[in-house]
Amino acid sequence: MIPGENMKPILSGNYLIIVYEEGEKEKPVFTKRMMIVNKKVSIEGEVKRATLLDQRNYQHEVDFKVLHSGYEINNPFGDIYTVITQNNRWDNAIEGLQPLFVKNDELIYDYEEENLFDGGNEYRFFDSKSMRYFSERIKNITFENDTNKIRLYTDKKRSFQRYSNLWQDINGKRLIKVQEGSHNGTEADYALTHFSLAFEHEITHGDLYIFGQISDYGFPNSHLMKYNKETGLYEADIYLKQGYYNYEYVLLKNDGDAISSFIEGTHFETINNYIIYIYHRASGENYDQLIGIKRISSKGLF
């Protein structure tokens, strides 16, 4: 357990937890990113519709200021490093913005272009907490060869559809939970879950992935979709524990850019969560302290 009696971090910043079998340091079982903050500054921020006219219908603008009364920052342009993330994603994080204005004990980051995120769309979802009853997005549940199998209804491209918020999503997260049980962590069963997306042809300029906390916000091969020319569907089968899942389809282009709007579309009305991280490398130090975090949302702004 962190922190515990035998281990307690003494420095703020970014950490990576690595779990491996004894004597197998070069073969980690899994890794997990974590952060420790030592709050030295306060942050005021807001999410608003993009100021630029060409982007007003599609993007969010994240403006903020850092208030550091009583905390000395000698060189705000060289010692401070900023990161903004959207819905816990790091592949599209905005990093390294410098303050536009510096006042007494105040750093102002009020850009019009450099701090823009695609609004994206509300996440798709399915509910597999029960293996007995079909929820709204589940087409079929079977048990074959000692394996639970769930088939979801086929999804459709949404890039040119109007914005709609017919359900409350959880911004890409997942919830491990079992309906017919009391201990979610141990009683939730695994199921081979079938995803399908109708598409008129095979994409040649990138690969499609099922994305969100369902993929640990990454692009593992297990979440890569394959195109079936006979059915005209992109398909994938993923082992998942019972629960409630959000997900979206993200195109990982051949040049490395990850684009969700290709399938999902992008709208300024979409509700997203944003986190602003403020790091400080003090004079004479060789590491970056995490001195402030601010969570803000676009909910209720539009």
C-alpha cells in the first residue's frame, strides 16, 4: 500500500509503479502511472467555447491562471511547466505553455489557439453487470466452450451527425461491478466481448482502436479492430470483466496522431473533464515538483 509504514514518498512529481515477479525486473507484469502533489500554488481555470470563429462549433478552449502568493517563482518562463489533459488522456495532452502575462504573484495563460481541444462526442457505452439480462446495448449473451460471450449491437459512424446527449456518460471510464453478487473485484466474471462498427471500406491511412479506460488510454493490439470485407464491419473481441463501460473509436494515423473525430465527430456542446498540472523546477534542483492540480469541466458552460 502506498503510502505505508515502510515506504513514503518524500518528493512530489510523477511516478511509475512497476509490478514484476520476483527476480524478473526486466519482465514487468504491469505498470501504473501515479502523481504526488505538494500544493504550493492555487489555480483558477475555465473551459469555454473556442474564441476562434472557425473552431467555435467544434473545440474547447482551456484558460487558466496560477496564483502563487507566498511561493517564489524566479523565472516563470523557464522554471514552470504546464500540462493539460482531457478525460485522463495523455496522447492528446497540451504541454509546455508559457504564461502570456506575468503580474504580481499571478501567471496568466489566456490563449486563443494553443490551448484548444476537440470537444469530441459523448462516449458510447454498454452495461454487462448482469449475465442474465440484456441491457440496452447488448444484443446477445451466450456461454460457449467454458467462455461467456457478449455481442454488442453494431455501432455506426457519428462524424456528421448532430450532437445528442441522450445518456449520461462517465467520460471514458469503466466501473467493474457485478449485479448478481456482492464482491465486485472477485465475483465479476470475464466475458469475450464482440465490438463491431459499420464502415464502407477498409481504412488505409491508419488503424482503428477501441479506446478509453477500457484500453488504459492506450493502443494495445488487443483493442485493434480488423476489417471484415464480407460483412463491411470493423470487428474486435476483447476479454472484459463485468461492469459498466464507456468507449469510443479512435483512429491512430500512420503518422502517429490519434484522432477520435474521424468516427465520433466533434462538438463544442460535449461534456469533458480537464486537469491542469503545474510543475516547478526550482533553482538548483534536478527534478520537477508537482505544485498544483486543478480539475475543471465543460459541464453547464454551454
